[in-house]
Amino acid sequence: MSIYEYQPMLIFFVIVAAVFGAVMGSFLNCAAWRIAHGESFVKGRSHCPECGHTLGASELIPVLSYVIQKGRCKACGTKLSVRYPITEVAFSCITVICLLRFDLTILCLRNYIFICCLFVLFFTDLDDMIIPDGCHIVSIAAWIVAQPFLFTGWGDTALSVAAAFLFGGGLLGVSLVMDRVLGRDSLGGGDIKLFFVIGLYLGMIGTLFTMMLACIVGLIIHGLSKGREKNREFPFGPSIAVAAAAMLLFGQPLIAWYGSLI
């Protein structure tokens, strides 16, 4: 079944995806915060990060709760971060784009799981310089489970696995050399593992472009934040996550555009 077969069906699924994406954005943001603060995200109810007030049903509606409460906690009145509604709207849009890009397919579900993991590690690395191994494990598991349904030949599978080991292993080697030259850590282990996973999903060309785009995004983010937090070490994970998601959703037109420049 395709959402493009019948226009009312397309509209229906886009609306469902938008609502579901907002809910998922809220959950993933909460999961990232709890992981960064050493809390479990699979048990325990949502609460105010300041006073610990347990949130009721009316306080858990994506975007609307924030607007109705004027961005403040109902219990203590503390101003809540604007990150909450922004992430909910952003992931709602990402969910719709993923659906439109991959239709109602196993490929869509697999890639959506990967994007969810990228979303979580974006914030954990941004907040606390942590890229959870769980994100890599879930992404790899999704790739393995989906592979029999998406199988296009042993050649494509072998290339994806080769890309994973080439970029993951290559970056590990470069990192070890640079660590010795600089006398400090040059690239986090989580970043290296992340490129291994990206290799599985995007292959040789896609991962190469992800690496290039991640450097550009990183330079932009670093330039915008320069002077605000001078002593804070700069995390590369968020830039990689943005680049990987962009290549996953828009890789073909981006590569075609780059090729036209050459």
C-alpha cells in the first residue's frame, strides 16, 4: 500500500505522522535529558527538571501544553526551556518528511528508527558529551532485522558492511595517530562508532558526503557559538547527526547538486 495511491489517504497519513512525530519528539527529548542526567527513560513519569513536579496529562500535550502554560511549570512557575516545543515541532516535520520520502515501507520504518537514535544522541552529546552505545545498538539491530526485507543482492550488503568498517576503522586509526601527535583525545569513541553505523545505512558515497557535510555543519555551529562558552569542549556528535539525517532524507538530490557543480 502506498500513501500516494489516493489523495485523502495521503492527507490522513501526513496528519497522523505530524501528530505522532510531535509525540515522539517529546519522548526522545525526555529520553535524551534522562540519559544525560543518569536517569532511566523506560520507567518513571515525566517531571519538572527544577522542582520534580510529576506532570499530569494536560501538561504532556506536545507544543500546546507549553503555549497554554506560557512556558512555565504549573507547580513552581520556573520558566521552561524553549527547546521543548522546538524539538516537538522539528521532529514532527522530520517524521512527515521521512514518510513522504520512503512511503509506508520497511525502509521507512528502518530509517525512522535510525533518525530517532540520531535525534537522541544529538542532545546527549550536546548536553553532556555522551553518545550512548544504546543508540548504536538499536540502529544496528534495526538495520540487521530490515535487511532480509530490503535485500537487493549480496553485493550491496557487502558494500554497506565494507563502508562501515572502512570509515569506522579508518577513523579509529586516524584518531589513534592524532591522539599521539596532539597528546590528547582528538575524536571521541562515540563519534567513531557512529560513523560505523552510518556506513551501514548510507554506504561508501553517502558516508563520505556525511563526513564532509558534518565538517561544514560543525564549523557553522562552532562559529555561531564562539565566544559564548570559551572553555567548553566542542562536541562533534550533533554535527554528524545532522549531516547523517540530511543525507538519509535528501542524499540523492544533494549528491546530484554537488555533482553538477563539478
